[in-house]
Amino acid sequence: EVQLEESGGGLVQPGGSLRLSCTASGFTLSRAAMHWVRQAPGKGIEWVSSISARGTRTYTDAVEGRFTISRDNAKNTLYLEMNNLNFDETAVYYCQTDHQRGRGTRVTVSS
């Protein structure tokens, strides 16, 4: 059974940093395209970043240069390093494959 479990969310001040983790089970993460998406309060799902099986990284323009997606193949874990966070990045962040999404971890950017 494929499972994805996000962690690492929390409360952070504007300009602060967080690292999100997504532990996968039931499949080999390094062989799949993996994605981070987010959903702000009252809004739809927004794509944030992806990493292909070959390791190609892509980002939405809004986070380019501030967020970094990576993975640890030995731990079967996906990461999202987020720097210089701003208020409107308050959201639930989800990791997902092309077919399945985890339950998410909440990030709140507030002073």
C-alpha cells in the first residue's frame, strides 16, 4: 500500500525557514516523479515544486530561488526546504505522486 506522510510544518515568522519532510512507503520514491503542492485557506490546490525520477527539479515562479526540493533515497523521503517565507504562503502543504496525495502538514506564517 502506498503511503505518504508529511511532517515539519508549524508556525514561522515572515522571513523565516522551515523544512518539510514526506516519508514514503509502499514504493521506491526515487523511481517516481514527486511533487509538493499547497492549499491556502479558502483557495484551491497550487503546485509548488516537482522532482522527476531523474532528479530534474522544477518550481513555480513564486518560490523559485527560495524553496529547494530534494530527496534522500536511503530514507525514501522527500523534502522541501523553504526560506524567506511570507504571509501568503500560509497553507497546508502536501506531497504527492502522480496518483496519490498525503494528508498534509500545516504551515502558518505569522508575526
